[in-house]
Amino acid sequence: METRTITTRKCIRTRYASRRRYRRSYHEKTMENGTRQFKLPTGQLLATYKSGYVRRCDSSDRIWQLNPKYQREVRWVMLNGTELTTQRFTTWSRALIWSGMARLKFLHDYAKKNYLNK
């Protein structure tokens, strides 16, 4: 039952990706680990990962994360002389997109906004 459900979900995601308005505007490559790469007519390479990340891969040394950013507070306990102190810092984090369909939708909207309508 579980295998059938997973297979059905994969089929739905594949159909969603192939039925988009710009389906002839990109080339898709799927890897065994769940990574899906899309090459746009502009030469841009966009990828979704099973881990929840969406990235723009321009070259081998530049891979840009596209996931939405948010600020969060982290706390560190440090030794200050002989005293333990807790310090607070505000850092940026990326929101992971766990659903495969949501990653495809996010990637499509990003490509449409930045590359396909120009």
C-alpha cells in the first residue's frame, strides 16, 4: 500500500511539472536521489531537492539557495572568564519546502517571475 501511494505521488508531481504553461520551455533531468533539475531556454539551471531546498545552479562554484528567508533568534552558552553566559544572536535561515508539489510550484513561480516573461 505504501509503495503504491509513493508511486502515485511521483506520477502526480511528474504530470504537474509536464503540464505547466512553459512545459516546452525547459528540459528536465531527474536523478535517483530525488533531485530534479530544469534547464530553461535562457540557459539557467534550476533544481529542487528531496531535502526541501530549491536552488539556482549557475556554474559548478555558484549554487544559490532560493528558499524563502526568515530571521530567527539563536542562543549560545559561552564561558566568559569563569562565568557561563548566554548570548542571543539574530541570524537568517531558509524555510525548507517539504512537499514535492510545493517545491515544483515555488520553482515554477520563481522561473516565471525572473526568466520566462522577459
